[in-house]
Amino acid sequence: MENKQCPLYRKCGGCQLQNMDYARQLEWKQNRTRKLLGKFGKIEPILGMKNPYYYRNKVQAAFAQDRRGNIVSGVYQSSTHRVVPVKSCLTEDQTADKIMATVRQLLKSFKLHPYDERTERGFLRHVLVKRGFQSGQVMVVLVVSNSIFPAKKFTAALCQKHPEITTVLLNINRHHTSMVLGEQEKVLYGPGYIEDTLCGCRFRISAKSFYQINPVQCEVLYSKAMEYAQLTGKESVIDAYCGIGTIGMVAAKKAGQVLGIELNRDAVRDAAANARQNGLHNIHFVCADATDYLTEMTEEGIRPDVVFMDPPRAGSTERFLLSLSELAPQRVVYISCNPETQARDLQYLCELGYAVQKIQPVDMFPHTNHVETVVLMSRVEGK
């Protein structure tokens, strides 16, 4: 496979493995997984992509003015708040890159200025673009420091240039923070969300809700997770850290009952809407802390058959894992975006009476040093 070279490789820092061809990248990730998780058992060969380019369906860009006064957009240079101008990226959706270019042009023609963190002056902070690869629907989120601008004319000009855009939102973030999105949100055009299909289920995606960035590899990952779960149509399943319900809804097609637990209220609302839209009546969602809810279930004597867990990069907590072991599901399918913290959690679960059965790495983010893993754990009788 031809290895495309990015001219911003050293400045951007986003693609740490750009200097390797793709086969070598997969070998590097396989070795890293083996180093971190090999003590628990055999590591299956990593599942890579046929076309490891332009796979990111979510693109986020910071806006600034360079020393010459030109409007630029791109990513913050590693460990700084200096914007590295990006006109095209080998991992980002190409439609999103074109929309970013149009926004730069419109800022100039509308005499609007990017936000400057030092002076706290200016208008546009970030632009977020999400595209459904299956549906083709496109969301554009303008993250601004204030809402005083000709919104209707600006939105009309943007959509005229890009008729593929199906919704535009204004997000107001007045705070001096590293968080991209603020609390205030206003729909300027369209329904305020997009929809996409994943593993045969249709999902509603809002500006703040999490949705897998690489849908092609996400289907590979979830298919492996379902294989490990060994669902027959009778099982009681828990989807901890469920987000907008992606894993749980895929499982609901093969399980008896599914319960999704999520602390983000916006995500729970999207998850419930997603279940209704897909006609799934055997899945329910609660807005709660997963650890607290599992503890309550244990006290009530509820025993699920399978638990899916997909925690953030920091991994899970000892308190959650202890609650999980007391709940005593027969199988735990642990999906991780960080095998380093996963290794720590697996060790603790082994001490609590579980054994690792299978380990499958998946390349979700080609050209970066990130690797996703799905691990099957089974309860050891008598422990």
C-alpha cells in the first residue's frame, strides 16, 4: 500500500507513526499490545484497515490569525496553544476540510475575527464538523465567544456553498478554558442533530454526544465484542458507560434484555431516542453513575449474564470493578482505548475472580500510537 506523507507531520504531532508504512504501524501496535497485555494470554493478530486514510468522521479545528493577519484554522501544536494551519489532513474527512476552508473565507468576507485567547477579543473559537459516513448528513457547530453576528446570512452563505450540510448549530463558550464546547447552544439551521447507521442500527448524534470517530473500524470492533459476548437471545446484559447506546443497541438485537448506564444526560436522551427509532423494546437507559447503580443492583440481588464496559482513557476505577465482581456476571467484555490502563484493570479483575479468555487489538486510529482492544473475561467458578 502506498504510504502518503503529511507535510505537517512534525509540527502537528497528531499522527505519531506517520514515518512508518502501514504494515509497520500494525506491527508496532501488535507489539505494544503484547507488551502490555501478553501476560494475560495470547494476543490475536491486530485488525487493520484496508484504506487507512480520511477515516475521521468528526473534525475539530481551532481558528486564529497569523502574524500577517490571515485567518487560519487547524490544530494546536503539541503542548502549546499555537495553531498549526491545516488545509487538508490525511486522517480527516475530506468534506469537513472543505467546509473549514469555506468558513475561513466567510469570516474574511463578513469582517469577522477569530477569538484571541490573550486579548479575549474576537468571535470564532472553533468549528466542529460531524459527518455520517452512511447517511451523508453533515453537522457544523460554530463555537463562538458571543452570539452577536449576522447568523442568518452567514449560515445561508455556508449552506449555499455546501448543500450537503443538514444542520448548523451555534455554541457559545465565553470561558477561558481548554474545553471546546460551552453550555449554551442554538440551532441555526436544520434539526440540530444528524443521524448515521452503525452495525445495522440508526443513531441520532448531537453536538455533545460521543460517537465513534472511525465508523468503519467501529463495526469491526463491535462485531468482535458481540462474538465474545456469545449472546443467544436469552441473556440479561448491562452496557456500562453506554454513551448514546451504540454497543447496547447492537447487543439488544441478540440479547434478552439490555440496560444502558450513562452519566451524561444529553447522551441518555439521545440513547432513548435511538432505541425508539430502531424499534428496540428490550433496551432501557438510566442516567446514573455506573458504579453506584451496579452497587444498587447487587443489593437487590440482580445478576446479569454479560456486562460490556467501554470506559474513558483513564480506565475504570477499583470501586467500579469491585461492584462489578460482586454483581458476578458470567462474562465481561472490556473494550478499551488505552491498553495501559486496561492492563491495570484486568489485573484487578483477575484478583476478584475473573480470567482473561481472549484479547483482540483493533486499529481504530491509523498513523497514531493509539490502539483499541477488546478483551473477554469469564468468571472462575469457586473464586
